[in-house]
Amino acid sequence: MPRFFKNTHLTGTGRDNTIRAQVCAMGKRGIHQIARLANVSIGTVDRALHGRKGIREETRKRILSIAKNIGYKPNPVARALSVGRAAIRIGVCIPRELHFFYDQLRDGIFAEARRLEHFGVEVIYCPLKYLGAMETETVRGMLESDIQGLVITPGNPRQLTPLINEAESKNVRVICVASDMPASRRSSVVCVNPRINGRLAAELMGKFVPSRSQVAVITGMLETEDHREKTAGFSEFFPRFCPGGNVVEVIEGHEDADEAFQKCFSLLDKFKDLAGLYVNTANCLPVCRAVGARKLGGKIRLITTDLFKEMAPYFEKGTIFASIYQRPFVQGQSAIRMLGDYFIQGQPLPATRYLNPQIVMCSNLHLFRETRIAKRIGG
């Protein structure tokens, strides 16, 4: 059985108490209006709206009809705050590894969750060891814990799709982050459009290498939508930007550092004239080490994905020529914000929310928070 971790509620004081009072007051005004129009007590209205016993069926129907006519909808947030419990429980199921990427994604999720705590939002955090590990079992356990929303990075979309469809049929709103399940009924996805991500890398690579160059792609798992679409976008567009260019091999590293190193090391021996490598996951450090072990740093044009402090030395040495930063913190933050807006304010969920990627090169490396942290650590 998966372990669940709840975020800690903060004590509401000052502005928090003001917000709490305003939300509750909005619900009370609607109930008072219904009670006046139906000529019944507020307690009777409350019992009718929430399906409790103690009133005649004729009275219940009359109250519900009035509520419908005035456009009143019970506010779960106001009700929850009035009794001091969480109104909205959001499950979060993302991997721990690769931590370079998922730590930032998680930080964005919890930063936004803390902002929404005084609206009765509670996050149930149940991480996976790595992408796709025990995924179906973990999600099934979360759905049994009475959540209203789910934020997930799907590793095995084909296996997970029936469960996500079942969740949506029970009004559990599912938002994918960092990768998608387009064949499922999920409510939304927050990510950098993966095919455009791959095309952008192809265009950069086409400017870095001469015509008729051979290049290769290092990915995680082609079963994962994000990895597959990035690979497809790059493979399709690279020959357009590099006349006569060819993607000679696609390697799956399965987000395992040792496997990625060994496969890349062998690849560089197999293709002596390889001009470029595109790594479309955050698992770039073993590729950098393999390039260094073959004494090819600065000779092979290496385009990576995302940014974290351990990458900075490889930029400075010229091993990494460019990276496509997917803004994982903003992805996590946006997913929780969208669910908060949906449950609290009734705003519809967009089918997709694609973020604009950022190109990182040595000239703008110092502008990113991750590398400033790295320089402080290094003295």
C-alpha cells in the first residue's frame, strides 16, 4: 500500500482569517436568501441542500427549486472552512528521480499549495521512486483516499489510461504535468509542447553542425508521451535544418544513469563521425561524462534538456552547447493553481497549457537561479 504525505496546514491569522470570513460569508448570503424565499429556517435549507434527513420531501424539492432558480450552488470551500476541515484534497503522484527535474516540479506544486491552504486545499503527496514505478497501484490507492483532483506525471500511459478515465467519470479532475496521456479523458496537461521542444532542438542542432552530419538522440522511455514526441519532433525536423543530415540512432536510457552512460559510451565508439547528440530528458550528466571519457568535449555538439546546478561546469567547459529549459517549477505551480481556480472559483480547465521553453546557452547561463546557486556553493 502506498504511503501518503499531507502538507501541513498553516494557522489562519490576519489576512488568512479575512479571506476565510469572506468565503464563508458568500455562502451564507445565498442560504439566507433561499431561506427567506422559501419561508423556512436556515437549518432547513442546509438540510435540503446537503441531502440530510429531518425535512419533508415536498419542502426539500421547493428549496432545491428556489436554489436552482437563483443560480445558487453550494460552496464546498465555505462549508469546509466553517467546520474546519479540508474542502479540496488534491493527490500528487510524481517521481522522485530524476530529482534534478522533479525536485523543481515538486517545489512549484507545494509553493502554490501553501498559497491555497486558507481556501481549504490539502495536498496528498505520494511520490514514485522513478517514472512509471508502481504507478497504477499508487494511483488506485490515491483514488480510494477521497481526492477531488490529481496531478500526475504519467510514465506508462497505456496502462494508466483506464484508471484515469474511471477517475474522471467520478468527477476527479486529472492534470498531467511534464508528460501527457492524450488518449485518456484527463482534464488537462501542463508542459512544454514536446514535439515543438524536439523541433526547437533540431533547429539549434542544424545551426551547430555542418550539412550531411550524423547525430543521435538519447531519450528516457519511448513509451512515455513526452520522450516519444520530443524524439519524433527532432527526427522529423533535423534533416530540414541540416541538408543531408541524418539521425543515425535513438537510445533509450530509461532514466538510469549507468545505463545511459554505457549506451552513450558505446554509441560514440560505433559512430566515429557523430557530430551531435540531443538528450531530451534531464538525465544528461551521464552523457556528459561519456563524452568526456571519449575526449570529445567541445567536438560533439551536445544539446540537453532543462537546467540544474550540476550542469553549469559542463556549459563552462564547452561540453554542453545549449539546453532547452522546460520550467518545471512553473509547471507544478500552474497545475495546482488551475485546480484551485476550478474548485474555488469555478473556472474551466483548459485542455492544454503549453509553456514557452527557454533556450539556455553559456551567454545567458548566469541569469538563471540554478547556476547562481551553483556559483555560491562553489565559492
